[in-house]
Amino acid sequence: MRLLIIRHGDPDYANDTLTEKGHREAKLLAEKLGKEKIDYFYSSPLGRARHTCNYVARAHGKEQNVMEYDWLREFGCPLTLPSGRERDIPWDMLPTEWIDNPQMYDKDEWYKQDFYQKGEMERRLRFVTDGLDELLAKHGYKRDGNIYRTEKGHTETIALFCHFGLETLLLSHLCGISPIPLWHHFVAAPSSVTTLYTEERREGIAVFRCMSFGDTGHLYAGGEEPSFAARFCEKYHSDDRHD
């Protein structure tokens, strides 16, 4: 199986759609992915993801076959951090708020901290990971601990159109690592594509392996600079996003 995790194009958050730049990005993405085999299309119900998905699905003649799942919407959890800051997006923390805390690096412990429990992080996390595992089971890969068992593997491609915070949470589950370092040390630009393949080196036992993360080659090929969305200032004394 090939799994594509695709972030929506440059977002117009206020209207839950794409900016003009986002539409250009989605068109370039469709030009690239329209030449590749994609068997199934799944999307977040939020407009910016669905509109991006529609461009690619239309290029395949499958716009009417897109299925929406609520667990693919952007991941949020209201938090009051130990520093006293209040946040709705759990991946937006300052380095001093997490980087020296060993629990943040532990895949089984990070969400058990008091401030996460008060925000019902585990319940929200399970909603996403259970949704992903149920979908993969429909495609013949059933999770068993940290592996996936399959009676008959296949080479179908499924595409998930979603959001940055949700994307890295999916990766953390598939790869068995804490999402905290992924949220804060990696960034997937709008319309970027992350590609994973299953590897079944022993019959019936599969794992997912990431071949590329946040690929924006379609933008460079079309002369379109990647959007700054999801990034923060490169240096403190600049006009770029700080908060």
C-alpha cells in the first residue's frame, strides 16, 4: 500500500477555504498527482482540505468518490500550559515549554501529563488514531500492537487530505513515536505531500515507512514559492510570525 498524506493549500482560515495562492497550489498539485495512480480519496470535512482534494480528485475523474471523515479535521485541544499560556492548538508551544521535559519524547507518556488530561487529550488522540486504524483495516491492514497484520497485501494508493497538526499526529501513530518533536521540529508546507509505503518483509507483517515528507516539488516546477503558513519567524527581529 502507498499512503499519501496531503496538507491543504494556502489557507483562508476566516472563510475556511483557500486563498488565491492556495488555489494555484492546488492546481499545480493536481497537475502532478493527476499523472499518478490514486485509488481512494479521503478528506477532512473542512473547506480548505476538501477544496484541495477536489482539484486532485477531479483530475482523476473521481470527485464524486471522495469520502469525508471527521477524524481528519485539524487536531485541536484546549490547553492551559504549565507556563500559564492558553492554547487551542497543542503543537504551538515555545521551546522552553516542552523541550526539557522527558515525557514529551515518550510515545506512551506525553499525553498523560496533568495539563493534557484536563484538556481530554487522550480521548481526542484516540478518536484520530482509532479512525486511522479503522480505515487501514478496511484496506486490509489491521493494527496489532506496533505492527499491521495483513492477509493479503496490495499496491493500492490511498490519499488523505488534511492539516499539518493532524498529519504529524498520524505519522507519530504509524511510526510509533511521540508527536511532540514532529509538531515542533518538522513543518509541512501547504499542498505538500508526504508519502509512506508498507513494507511486508515477513508474510503477513507490515509496517509503514516514510519515503518523503512535505514534498513541494510541484510548486517549484510551477514557479510557485511554498507558503509560509505553519512556520514562524526565522529570526526574532523580523516582521514574520512570532505567535
